[in-house]
Amino acid sequence: MGLNTNELIASVFNAFNHNCTITDIEEFSSGHINDTYFISTAEGQQFVLQRINDEVFNNVEELVNNKVKVSKHLAAKIPELDTEEKYRRVLTFLPAKTGAYYYQDAFNKYWNLTYYIAKSVSFDTVTNKEIAYEGGKLFGKFISQTSDFDACQLVEIIPGFHDVPRRLLQFEQAKKNASAMRLECAAYQIEKVAALQEEMVLLQQLKDEGKIPTRVTHNDTKISNALFDANNKGLCVIDTDTVMPGIVHNDFGDAIRTICNTAEEDQKDLSLVSFNVDYYEAYLKGFLEELRDSLSEVEIQFLPLGAKTIIFIMGLRFLTDYLAGDVYYKTSYDEHNLDRAKNQFKLIESFEDQYNEILKLSKSIVKVKQL
Ligand code: GN1
Ligand code: MG
């Protein structure tokens, strides 16, 4: 990173309200959208400074408002904890010296600052059931603790974020404008979209018909957005950029998509990609332990479809971006988005191969609820 970038970051950091002196800056490379920096200070306090991508998010002030409101709501749920522990359980935003929870730099770019959550670990892939179970509890708790927060107070930051018919329209548009070469390379995945789409619009229909309720949902519950403590117990949900009104299936599904994939989402060697049903069971158990009483039977019944739909949506979005010429997600090489799409469609095939087993798990849980 060049000196100018560091100077810019330091000046942005100093525009926020804290009494710390910056000593070191390190870039985190994991997100696909924002730029994220880890800040160390002479006082020992560590921070996470983020430049928000204003092409993806065109209403950054509302986005920050959403995040801060939800964080304050969650912090109010744990009055018994001391401040230090509270900061480890809930993402805490710091205001800028202007009083706003964001800062706009000289290039009109928006930034926000949070405390770094100390003594925490995160996972890109899961290798044991315990993490899957704890992840289920953590994301389940996020939904249960926000269930008394009026979702209407949140702005729909990316309209139709998980709306399959809308995503399909974007895909059709990208297909029309795509190069012949990219269309050819993606031919198999394009066929998969056509084969799956009828089933994949069902959840949106149920939502539109009011058969599935709208709640506060996180909408980016990939397992790397869950932090765990040194004993692998769930600690804190991070990256609340997309917190908005949604259905429970979004959060269930995106966690399952990443927990049950035996490989990372851009693994090119598809023989390594398969769906781990044991982790599905462990996650489902943890998730329902926190949420079961507040979910309707219809919500529980459609959880497996929720998982399949979210895997499909991600495959579709990566594919759409590939066809559109890589305009949305950060990519490290030419075929990166195509590799991500191939990975997700392979995961769906493995999910389908084990569908009966997955359905049985959900059914046995619904039965237990009825007893
Ligand atoms: C994006 O930037 P990141 O990694 O938090 C995307 C999510 C996808 C995810 C796939 C606003 O999230 O929807 O699930 O990549 N966020 C947005 O890894 O599009
Ligand atoms: Mg995100």
C-alpha cells in the first residue's frame, strides 16, 4: 500500500471520535465489496475502518443508519455485561467528530469505524460440527433478538436483494449483452439456471402472498461473518451492511451455503465441493434452539428450500456478474466469477443428491414441535 493511501486512512481515522493515536494499518482482503482496514493504536485499542462501496450501496447514509440502529437494539439486550464484553458481543460503531456515524472524505467516499472484536476467530470453511452448531445458535439469536425491532424502521438498502424473479431479470439482461466467449464458457451453468428457476421462485411467491412473514434479517450470514471466541463459542455477528427486512430463509440459507460447503466458495477443483449433511443437521439444531418457538410451521417447513434457493441466488449472481464483465464483485483473475458460479452450482447438485435426507431432518423437527 502506498504512502498516500496510508495518509488518507490515517486522516479518515482521525476524523472519528476517539482519543487514540494510530500506529499501524493493515488491509483485510476477504470482502467482495467494501475496503476494510485493521487499525492499531498506541493505546492498544484496535479498530476496523471501512470504506463503503457507494456503487453497490447508493444510499450509504441510510445503510449506516440501519446498522447503527440494529447494533444499539442488540446492545440494549445485554445490559448485564460490562462495556468491554458488550463490545465483543455486538458490533459497535463510533461517531465521527461531526456527530454522524460515517465520515465523508475529500473524494466524497464514505467510511465507518467500529471497535475490533478482540480475541476472536472466524472461519471461511467449517471443519467440525461444533462450529456449525454454534454458528446456528449465533445467527438464530440475531433473528430472535431483533424480532421485537420493527423491520419497517429499516431501509431496504438493496431492493430485491434476494428476490429470485428480479435476479433472473438481471441475469437475462446480462446474457443479452454478454460476449460470445463468456456465453460459451458459462453454457453449462446457464442451462442449470433454466432447469432450476421454476422451483427457485417459490419462496418469493410465498413471501409476496404473505405466507412467510417479513422479519429483520442480516442477509449476509456467510460463516466468515460470525466471530467465535477462543473456545469456539459464538461471539458476535459482523458485517451488518445488508441488515434489512427479509425472510428467515435468507439467513438460514446463506449460513448453510457456506457452512456445508466442504470447500471455499471460489474453489476451482469441483471434486472438493460437496454438501455436508452432518453440518446441516448441527446448524439446524443450533438455529432452532434459539428460534423454534417464534417460527411458524411454514417457515420451518421451507428451510431446506431456503438453503437451496440461497445457493442458487449466489450462483446466479456470480454468473450474472461474469456475463456482465465483472462489474459488481471484486475479482482477482478473469474467470473468478465463473469459478464461483461453477462452485455454487456444483454445491446445488450435491445438495440435490442428498435432498431426501435433508427433508427428513426438517420433518422430524416439525413433528417434535407438534408434540
Ligand atoms: C458479498 O462483501 P461481502 O463478502 O461481505 C455480497 C453478498 C454475497 C457475498 C458472497 C452487498 O458480501 O451478498 O453473499 O459477497 N454482498 C453484497 O461471498 O452484494
Ligand atoms: Mg457483506
